[in-house]
Amino acid sequence: MTQAQADANLCGLIPEENDPRFVAQHLSAYAFTRPYAAGKRVLEVGFGEGYGTASLAEVAQEVVGIELAPGNIPRAQAKYPRPNLRFLQMDATRLEFADGSFDAACSFQVIEHIPEPQLLTYASEIFRVLRPAGVCVISTLNLAHNMKPGQPYQKLIYHEKEFTAPDLQVLLSQVFPVVELYGLHLTPRHRLYQRLKKWGLDRLGPSPLNPVARFYGRASVADFRVTRNVSPAALDLYALCRKSPR
């Protein structure tokens, strides 16, 4: 994370201020992680606004979310009060927890903000605070999806490093003995509506009566699917990392 982001009053996606499809794409990582969080003590590294951390707290024994941006802490505490949920200000590369403190961890759309020289420290700190059978899920955009053939590409200004699937595998495998990569994809129905929207059909007639506009106004996690396919078709990459071989 850059110093400007660290000093910001708030960073991260705010569900009420974004379209449902974009929010659903981000919530998909939490839906993927919920089975690993159920009944567990969970750490989220970089909780942003806090909406996803609160989602995990619905199934976990306890969730601790950490965030570098100071303004995120009081906002999340006020918006998502739960007895099994805590929000703390902390640096992702210097976790203030004892070894083996958590059963599971997650860090979504954070790794691309970590300065490249600190990436191994970031991953190693998560590894350190996991219990021996612990798992971690890390998500990031799929660079191979964002790069278009024959077109110049420039990473987002607030990203330190963006990853292809092989890049992510190589990095995390230096820390975790088991790294399984997954890709986030559109469902066939979602792909159809995306094509119709590109043709401009979402702008025909009143929005409440337009099926394309209605789809995008009601998009949910169910309109995405996670598979082991990490080709350029995948919007995001998920890395399921295990501290010990199964």
C-alpha cells in the first residue's frame, strides 16, 4: 500500500456506492472462503470497508480484520458491530499476533498494493500466524485478463505489482508448501448479458422493463463461478494456500 493510501481517511469498496455486479464480484472471494472460515478463528489482512469481514463473521467463531488506512477502523466498527468481530489498525507486513494465532486467513485485492520488495514478508507473516493446519485465501486481479493482445498496458497507478497465474504461484510457493490456484469466471447467463450490454441493449426503454438493465441491477454472487481454470478468461485469481500438506 502506498503512503497516500495509508494516510487516507478511507479506502476500499463501499457497497452502497457501487453497482451490484461490481460488489458481487468482490463478495465472491468471501463466498469462496466461508467454508474454510466456518467455526474458525479467522484473520482478514486488509479489510477495506469491512463488508466482507462482517460476512465471514456470520459463520466464523471469531474474525479479526486489520487495515492500514486509519479512517477505516471507526467506520467499520460503527457499521458492522458483532461480538465476534474486531477491526484493528496494523501493517500487513508486521502482524502483531503470536505465531499460530489463527485457523484461517484471507487477503483480498491487497497483494497488488504491497511493494514488491515486501511481498515475501507479507506472505510469510500470514504463514507465521496460521496454526499448523491453517489455510489462507489470497485474491488479486488476473493480469492476463486485463492485458489485451496488441494493445499497450499500464498497471493501475495505485498498484505496486500485478500478477499472472504463474507469477502468483511462484511467489506464494516460496512460502506455502501447497498453493492451489482458482479463477473467477462469469456464468454462461452472465456472459450473455455482458454481450447484450456491449451491444447497448441495456439502454433500450425504461430500465425496470429492460431485462439487461434488470440483470445488472440485481447481479449477485450466484452470477459468478470459481473453477480451476486460470486462463486469461478468469477475472480474478484466488490462491488457496495451506500451511501443511493435506
